Amino acid sequence: QVSAGLDQCSKEEFNEFRKLNYAYKKFGFPFILAIKGKTKIEILNNFRKRVASEPKIEFEEAIKQVKKIGIQRLDLLNKKFF
């Protein structure tokens, strides 16, 4: 998250993230996004788009993101040990 600049949000960006996070609770699971290589603006734009999504579509997207995160972490381990 630091690499994406999320630790350097302006007050307005931080407040928007909080509002989007609150609105996203309607789905019943946390916002999940593989952020490697993304900027905070890309993350914010993704959040804006996905919070307006239909529950079934968003659940499928969240699963895709979990898989992507898992693949990224396995790839990192593979590079570390092999």
C-alpha cells in the first residue's frame, strides 16, 4: 500500500476512501484489489467503479482479485526460493 502512495493521501482522498469503504459494506465483504503496480488514483478510480457494481458481479471480481493476489505472492516466493 505504501508503494501505491496510499500513505500519502490528501485529506480529500482519505475522506473519499473512507466514504467508499463505508458504501462498499453493502456487499458484505471488504474491498479487495491487487494493487501491485497501481497508483492511488488508479485504486481510487477502481473503488469508485466497483462500489456501483451489482453484488453478483462484484463478488466475482473480488474472487478474481484474491486469485491475482495469491498468484503474485506465489510468484514472489518462487523468485525468492528458486
